[in-house]
Amino acid sequence: MTSSLSASAPSQPASGDLESRVKAQAFGLGFDLAGIATLGVAETASYFDEWLARGFAGEMSYLPKWADKRRDTRLPFPGVSSALVVALNYGGTQPSGPIARYARGDDYHDVVIAKLEQLHSWIEMQVGNAVRGKAYVDTGPILERDLARRAGLGWFGKNTNLLNPGLGSFFFIGALLLDLELTPDAPFSADRCGTCRRCLDACPTNAFAEPRVLDSTRCISYLTIELRGAIPPEFRESMGELIYGCDICQDVCPWNVKFAKEQTEPAFQTREALISGDARTVARELLAMDDAEYRAAYTGSPLKRAKRRGLARNAAVVLGNIGIRDDVTALVRALDDSEPLVRQHVVWALKRIGTPEALLAIQAHAAKETDMAVLAELGAPAATRELD
């Protein structure tokens, strides 16, 4: 919750160790990690500015738009001075699959913010008065990893994820900014990656410009979620069977191999539409959905960020990569999709499968296609490969 009080001197806690009680309450609400940081200039602000300057944000225009506020955690919600930073595990022990683990259940923004708002109300009861504050979960101009490291929750891994020595990296970060003077925890100062570079070497698109520097424009998570247009042809085969997001750099991390935990939050249980976990099944279903079916299946899901057309685009690429003759019929039906973006990638998939039926279908479709991007895809050479 956010109090209606205007900015004033920071509220003071009631007697006793409020910091310990707040963290204990956070654990009671289901959070796996909790720490306190004092707000101020982000230590990674200069690195963030350099990252933007190198063009690594791609089409994520909201990142440079609010860059000034991201440099100082006091700016997004003026008048606050401390942050309780939390982590909520989403289940790194689940099998890998076409949908990244974090996106298989309900939207984490809603889940984590609801818990932080409960915690905010509890804090107000503890101090005996309203406390200005606001919960952020990947929804505001805050460098959350920076804040989490300052709160003692972990270090920055070479794959850019925050790593915790007892939990790995399969967790969400949330922050409750408060108008309270709280004693901060010691920042996490160690780097425990050592000489390991498994995450860097495992990336199928070579998205790491260097350790701890991610070129988002090459990252499969960006390509399947944030990118609104066509997936560059040079990355389509590298997507393999990944429809939404990518966990590869986390899967190979030794800290996750050893310390990832079972998912215990009920809201993150895999929803029915994704229960099979089979890339081909999920892709065929996504490709066949209309807008109404998509909304019914994925309301309240993180997958809604990519929209139906983005998911169908990704599904077409995955079916092309799987390369099963039996999928030609489903892809041919999708040549009539209302979205040119989907048709463009369906053409690519049919060419990649390359059976006579697939090639005849796209040849017939060329006579009625009007979109320039799809026509350009139709004119591109077909791939040749051996089919099972």
C-alpha cells in the first residue's frame, strides 16, 4: 500500500529491533531472502549508462527514458530513505522446457507486490502510524540488482543475474521503499564466480559481450519477449525449442545446480495450458489460438507481455526448428493468420522444414500475400536439411 501522508521527516520505529522483526515477517509471508539497504546513488549507475550507450537495451525504450531516476533510488518515490529488499524463489529444480520457469504460473509482479503490500500494512501497525512507502517489483525505474546487493542478498554473476550462495538465482527481487530510518545490512562484497565461465560458454546466441555484460539484442529472452518485430534470421535456429524466455545460463551455473530450491509458492504452479512441458505441443497450441483463446488461457500470466502475435511468431520458429513433417498442416493453416509478423515466421518455418507440401503451400500463398516483410521472407532461399 502507499500512504497518503505527505513527505516529512522519516518515521521512527517503535521500541525494539524493528529491522529483525520486519525481516522475520517477510519470511513469514513466504519470501526466501530479506535484507535492508539505505537508499541513495546506485553504485552501478555508471555501468548502466555505459550499457545503454553501447545499444544493449535494444527496443526497451523505457530503460533510457527513466535513466535519470535509476541512478538514485531516492528519486522514483521521493521522501523515502530505506528499502526492504526481498527474494522469492520460483523453482529452479523444475525441468527445463520451452517456457522459462518464471513464466509458467501467475504473474510474479502481482504475487510479490501483494506480499509487499501486506508487509507494508504490518509495518504501519508495528510503528503505530502511517508510513509512506511503495512496493516495486520490476515495475519502476530502479536498478533492483544494485539495491539487492547492497542489502546483502547476493553478488552479480557473470550471466548478470543476482546469485545467492544458498539459493542460486532462480528468484524474483522485490523492494519495499519506506519513509523509515532502518539500519542497513552489510552489502554482499564477495565475488564467488571465480574463474567459472559456464554461463558465458553455454549461451547459444553469444549474448554476453563480456562477463557481466549482456547484449540484450542477442539474448533469447529479449528476442522472444521484448522484441516486437521479426526475430533476426541469424538467431532463429539458435532459439531451438524455446518459445518464451531462456534459462540456459542459469541451468549450467554451479550455484543453481547445487542450491536451487523446489518451488513452493502456489501461485507459481504451472498453469494448465503449459502442463505438458512439450515444446511441440505448446507451440502448436499457441499457433492455433485466436485472440479470445489466448486471453482465456493466459490472463494473469507473464506470457501476456509478448502478446498473442509474439507467442505465435515464436511458436512458428520452434516448429521450424523441430522440423516434423506432421507440423506442416498446422503451419499452413497459420499462413492465414491476421498478423503479418506471424505469417512471416510461418513462411520461414515451412521453408526450413522444406517438404514438397510445405514449399507448394508457400508458393500458393505468395500469390495473395500483400505485406512487404512477408513477401521478402517468401523470396528468401529455403533451408536444406535432412528430416527425421
